[in-house]
Amino acid sequence: MLIHSASQLITIAGAPQRGAELGRLGVIEDGAVLIKGDTIADVGSSQALRTQYPDESTLDISGRVVMPGFVDPHTHAIWAGDRSAEFEMRLQGKSYMEIMAAGGGIASTVRATRAASLKVLMNETRQRLQRMFSHGTTTAEVKTGYGLHSAAELRMLLALLRLDLEGPLEIAATFLGAHAVAPEYQGRTDDYVTLVCDTMLPLVKGWWHNHAPFHCYPFVDVFCEKGVFDLDQSRRILEASARLGFPLKIHADEFANIGGASLAVALNAISADHLVATSAEDIQMLAQSNTVAVALPCTPFGLAESHYTPAREILEAGGLLAIATDLNPGTAWCESMQFAIALACRYLHLTPAQAIAAATINAAAAIDRSDRIGSLEPGKQADLIVLDIPDYRHLGYRFGTNLVQTVIKKGRIYPI
Ligand code: NIG
Ligand code: FE
């Protein structure tokens, strides 16, 4: 199939984009892309490709922008229930960490998620995945972490594997058994860390071998934060994970800087995420590493807070920056990468071109898939979106409506 006459074909060709390079979109005016099966076969001007492939069936999308599907590299999209009552409490003056310390927050979603059957959990999650997909996200990372005991965490992983198999949205799973201390271990954080290291991680590894022998391992993530898992506890979990062969991620410096970003660099984590309270020193260290800095602008927005990731400083220091939604029931129920881009332009001070690259090729790097997705290049998976806009700068500029008209996932067309 030859998709042609795009007002702009945004290829984002090449490697993930570091520092000042961010925003290299590789725009082809009046562009076309040839898809064979589930793969991109060629990219170029409409004229050139129509001459070269006269017998291909065609899809005329005249006047619209075509670009790679969004990759959302940090979500907690699987959970049961909601926390609308806590949202109201926060508006009345309680802070997120206060609500968490009083047994609400993550713990209340843990209660609802443990109580939900596999079917209910999948049904509630499927709806969110469908909304993500219709807003242009073709691949998303999704974390467990609302089970917090072995059986419930494995149930979340099973639901993720099944939802990935159902498609069309593709899922990269992350085991986040260290999202919070399980209620049974309240006040005994070290014991819970021991449970994660000695019991849960080996169990997840064996389970994964049986259930997903052909998938690469899930990531392991930890909520390294004051009042949750401190630096030593986070290190224990991530080192145990690395010994078992899991690739690493970390929630670092969301509210307080306790050293999570430097730990990520020391352990060669794939990504360090949030990075709101990160020190200037840690920014330098992170920017010189291969760890992707993932900014989550929907989170401070969702919490009505005014501190955002210092993205410009990360870029000035030469870092690899991606953006994600952080979709979760507590701080950011947002299924739209288009909205994350709109916030990134305003509060991370990115240009639309920078935000778009951060939401595609760099986001793919944050889940270690930039060799397969995140740009439109021959040989890459045919994951594309058609936007009902004449110019890519409408992304970021406009917000609150869905600009996606068609999603193409692995070469299959899904009208929105
Ligand atoms: O990324 N920081 C920890 N996890 C989520 C919030 C999860 C929740 O409140 O349920 C976050 O903001
Ligand atoms: Fe998160």
C-alpha cells in the first residue's frame, strides 16, 4: 500500500536525538510511504514513489500530516477502580504525599486491583488502551505495581501479556513490585524489599520464562522517593534485578531529590523518569550517560503543581530526553500523548518539533525499541498516524481535541 500526498511526512529518521539535535524531524513535503505487510518498505516524495511503484494500491491522504505512531514510555495503565474522591480532597488542600501517608493513594488502588478478577481488570484496562490507541499511541510501556503481592502482581503481568496479544496497541511490560510498601508490610519497608528481591523477582523471572518465552524480559522499576523506597532500598532492588538479567527503570526525584537519577546512571538503567527535583549536578551526570531522561508533564499538571522537569537544562547538557503521559489513577489520568506534547511545549519549553521527537524516537529509546519503532524508515515496523492537520506545529499548539484521523499499526488501517 502506498500512502501518498501527505502535506508533511514526518520521518524522524536516524538515531535517537541527544541534546541540541532534538527536533530533527526529517520532513518530506508532499510525502509518501510504501508499506509491505507490517513493515515500511520505502519513504520519499509522492511523485517519486508513485512513479517507482505504479502498481501499488494507494491511499490518498492529501493535506494531512503523517508521522510515526506515538510511543508512550511510562504508564501505569493497568488498574481497577478510580480515585475521584482523592482528587476532590487534593482540591480541598491535602497533598498527594499526605493522602498516601494516611493509607490512601497507591494503597487504595491496590485494594481495588487486588479485589478485581482478571476479567474485570482486563476490561477496565482495555478501555484505556483503546483510548490511547485512538489518540495515536501505537506502543506503550505499562507497569504493574497495584498488586504488591506475588499473586496479584503476576495477575497484572498476565493481563498485560493477554492485552498485548489482543492488540492493536503493543505493550512493553514493567514489573513495579516496588511501587509502594504492601499494606501487610506497613512500617517494615526493609522486609518488603527483601520479599521483592528474594521472592518476587525470581518468581517473575521463572513465570516469564513459562508464559512469554519469546518475549524479551520486562523492565523492573522502583519508586525511589522520600517516604517510599530510599536510595539503599532502591539500589538493593535494582541490583538484584540486574543480577537476574532484567533491564532497569526508576522513578526518580518526583518530589524530593534523594539520589535516584545518579543511581540510574550508576546501574546503566534504560531510563530515569520524572526528574522534577533533580539537582544541577545530577542533570550533568544523567545527560552524559545513555540513560534516557523521561519527563512526565501530565503529573505536575494533574497535581496542580508548578514544578516541571528542567528539560531545557537536560538538553543543554546533551541529554536524551523523552516524554510520556504517566497515565495512572492518582496523579495523571491522561491517555493522550497529544496532551503531553501540549504541556511539554508550555512547561518544559520544548518546540513542537522537539516534543514530537521526544514522543517518538526518543520515547522508543526509553523502552529500548528504537531499532524497531519510533521513526518512518525502510525496515521499521509500519506504525503510523495520520493527523487531520496541515502542519506538524498544530501538535502542541492545539489541545483538548483528538487530531488523529487514522492509525496504522503493523500495516493494518484503523480509522478513528
Ligand atoms: O508516577 N510515582 C508513583 N507512581 C505514579 C502515581 C501512582 C498513583 O498515585 O497511583 C506516578 O506519579
Ligand atoms: Fe509513574
